[in-house]
Amino acid sequence: MAKLKPLETWRNETFDEPRPTLRACQKWAKGGHIVGARKVGYLWFVDPEKYNAATGNPLIDRVMAN
């Protein structure tokens, strides 16, 4: 299993300035728009391996994320 990154760390590494807000990223994760995102307790994390393996096709990405 890959090491999970906190959502805020992933956001800082993925986006240049101006970055989307952390709240926006949380909404994207909740809506399934960030491949490999999962909630543990009250915190969101992203699996970088799953995110990097994303194809851009939402249906395929959802199937492959499970």
C-alpha cells in the first residue's frame, strides 16, 4: 500500500500559485473528483500512486481507484 499524503500537502505539490483553497479541494475529494482521495476520520488524504495513474476518464478512473 502506498503512503498517503495529507490533502494540503498534495494541494501544495500539485498546484502553482494561485492555489485552490483547501476547502475547494475537500469538496472535490468528497465529490470523487480527486482520484485516490479518501477520508480517514476527519482528515482527507490522497494516494499519489492512484492519482498519478489516473487516465482523465472519470468512469475508468473510478473503477480503477477501487
